[in-house]
Amino acid sequence: MVVEKVCFKCAIDPFLGRQIQRRGISAVCSLCSSKRKCIPLSEIAQRIENILSDYICEGDFVFRSDGTQYQAGDSIDCWVGELFDCDNVEPIVVAVCRKLSTYSDDVSYSRLPFRPDSMGHQWGEFQEGIKHGNRFFNDSAKTFLD
């Protein structure tokens, strides 16, 4: 099935769905065959590609003690599924992954390392503190959020 247009319902992501409702044109969605406000799949794929380029890179190769190696990280469909906050087999994820030009199904990807001065590093520390530290009385989390 060739996917050309995606409606606001099939986009899954609420923010993207609202944007499609505002800017989309009435057309038949290639995923659900309903006539709704749609945008081209290529536009969604380009947005996803831009986001991914800021957050992921090819995973490092890790050598096992038996001499074999593997590439650390997750497949591109897992990363796209994470962006849509859904399973990697949802039709929108599968369709977007087919349109990505700079990512491959044969490569594993990992999160880009944070620079010490980046907001991402602070965000990572905040997440770790909330997940594994003092969740409700966390002074460093309060400072970060302030």
C-alpha cells in the first residue's frame, strides 16, 4: 500500500493531529480511507527526520568476550514509535519509516551523548532523579523545574 496522505486521527500524536486539523486539506487518508483533513506523509516524515537528527546517532559496535560484535541501540522503528508514543507496528510508524531517507532498517541507533553544558544533560539528570531517586522531595528536581 502506498501512503500519500495522513489524516489527523491516524497521526496519533495529539499535537500533530491539531496541526493537521488546522492546516490540512480535506482528502482521503491513505491509512484509514476516511475523508478528513490530511497532510502529505512526506511532510510528516521530514519533521520526524529533523527531530531524529537532533537526538539519535548510529549505535557503537560492542565486542563480546567471545569475539563477536553487535551494534548497540534500537531500530529506527522503535525511535519513531517513541516519538509518536505508540507501538512500532502502528501504521503511521511503518509508513513514516518507509519514507525516511537518512535512516536504515539495518542499523541500530542510540541517543546522542549530552554535552556537559546542554539542557539535555540537565533533563537526563532530572529524569534519573525522578525515576530512581527521591520522587516527591527532590530538591535538585525542584531547582531544575524552577
